[in-house]
Amino acid sequence: MRKNSILMFAFLIVFTCGLSEASAQITITIPKFPKIKKPKIEQPTTTTTTTITTTGNETYDKDEFNAIKWGNTEYLNPYLECYAKKHNLELIKVTDHAFSPRGFGNAVEMKRILQAELPKLAEIESLLKSKLKARPNTSKSYHENPAIWEEITGSRDEYLQCAVAQKQSSSASESVWLRAHLENIEKMQKEVDEYTLGRGYLVTATNNNYLLFAVSPREREKWLKDSKAEQYKSNVDSVLDGLAASAVKKLPLYKPDAIYFKFRDAAAEKLLMGYFKNPATIKIHRIGVGNAGWQIQKDNYGLLPAYRYKYANVYYRDSSDDHPYCRVVSVRVKQDYAGGGTYSSEMYRSSAEDSLIGCPAGVK
């Protein structure tokens, strides 16, 4: 039994070793998979232009449009608000979010600058028509809408007037200067409308001769220029024209009282006529002084005389005026106090007041 066990063990060892040797010689073959071919990507044959298709199958050359816009958007900028208003669009739809309007000091400055830029808008219009076969309305902002550019540049005069009017309206609503003058002019018109024969004045004194500005286009223009307020011309024109219409009815009724020319004084009248730069255009209707003697002006303490004075007056028509009315000029003629109850022999003119008045019957 023992001998058989030993033989069986030896057999197992030999069998196992043989199996191991045989396993080491086994060849494992991995099957080959077929290669997957990558699809060939064909390159486009043309890449020269980029187009956008719009409603109605119209196309425009975007690259060419961008070339036209380059450096020129500032010239279109002032008119975009007018375009939006004209077409009843929200401004943001025309401008997009990244928009900053150009700044102008006032409407006069704006008009001067935009007028100088009109040839540039004409040049842009020519480029649009020559470079872009189609200029469709893409319903986008002006950055991507050739139709906006074409309309504004093609109607540049109309859009300039709109832009200036908008600037003027905006400035006028914020102007304290304008509001004050409009109120004063309206008050003066009320005085003129209420004038009746026998009232000693047509209008009360103001720091501005609105009545003259109303009836004289030349004086109105000078006033606005001197006040640096030309941008408000259309605003004051309407109220001054209303005052002028009232003047047509009431100014011919307002005549100077004869008492202002009751006495004559050659020296005083000579000083008075020195007020006029061109006496040759003056036709005198009446001239004189209201008092035969002098009136005394005392010092600040009311003790000693400071000077004596009288008013010299002339009622006249100036043929160089651009209105049909006459005038009265009153000047204060003075002699300073010399002491001891005497006055200087030198007479001088210190102040003058020039007022509109009705002319004598038959005078034009």
C-alpha cells in the first residue's frame, strides 16, 4: 500500500510538470479588426464675401457695409433720435445699448457744426449707392441696417433741421434766462393791450426794450447776439411777434404830451442832438425842454446842492429805422455845483432814454 501511494504521488508530479510545460507553449491569436476610414472634409471653394439674408431674399455685402461705416458713425450719431421719432421706434431699437450721443454746447453751435458736415453725409450716401447693390431694412440697429444710413444721408437737410430743433427744445426747457424773458414779454404785451388814451405810459420801464425788439427785426437779432442767446430765437420770436401785433393796434394812439417841449434851450438841445450818430436821418417833429429853469439835486444828506439839471426832449422819426414808428429821446442835462451858491459853466449830458411812440398823423 505504501509503495502504491509513493508511485501515485510521483505520477502526479510528472503530470503537473508536463502540463505546465505544455501551457507555456500555447500561442494565443488576437483577431484583427478592420480599420475605420475618416471621412474626407471638403473645403469651401469661395470665401471672399459675407452676406446677410433678409426678408424678401434681399442680401447686402456686410464686409463692404462695415468698410463704409468705418470712421463715419459719428456723422450719423446726431440724427438717430430723429430717425426713431419719425418711424415711431424706441431709440434703443435704432441705437442699441452701446450709444453715446455727441455733445454740442447749444443749438447754434450744433447747427454750425452739422452744416459743415453735410458734404461728408453726401459722400457717405454716394458710397452706399455705389458699393452696396442692396441696402435693405434689416429691422436692426444702425450698426447692421443700411436702410437707416441711406435715409439719413439722403435726407440730410431734413434731418439736420430736426436735430437742431430737438436741441433747441431741450435747451429751452432748461433755460432760466429764457423763462424770465418770456414772462416779461408777456407782461409787456398785457400792458400794451390794456392801454387807453389818457394813460401816461404805454409800458412800464424794464431793463430790456422788448417793444423795440418786437417791431424791429434788426434790433431783435442784435439783442439775441449780444445776449449769446441765438439758440432761443424761435422761442422768443413767437412771443415778440405777439407783442408786435399788439403794438400795431396801440402804438399809433400813444403820442407825447406837448408839455415836454414847452420851452426852448439852445445849449441843452445841442447836447441832446449829440446823442444821434447820424443826425441826417432824423426828422424832428418837436424839440424843447419841459421846464424854463433848473431842478436841484442835493447831496446824500439832503443839505448841499450836488448839481442842477433839466430834461431836453425830441420827438422824431428816423428814416433808417426798420419799423414804421416814431421815437422820443429824453436826456438829462446837468451843471455841477461849484460852491458858494454857484454852478459850473460847463453843461453836459449824463443819461438818455429812447422810447417808441406813435407818429403824428400823416407821417410815415
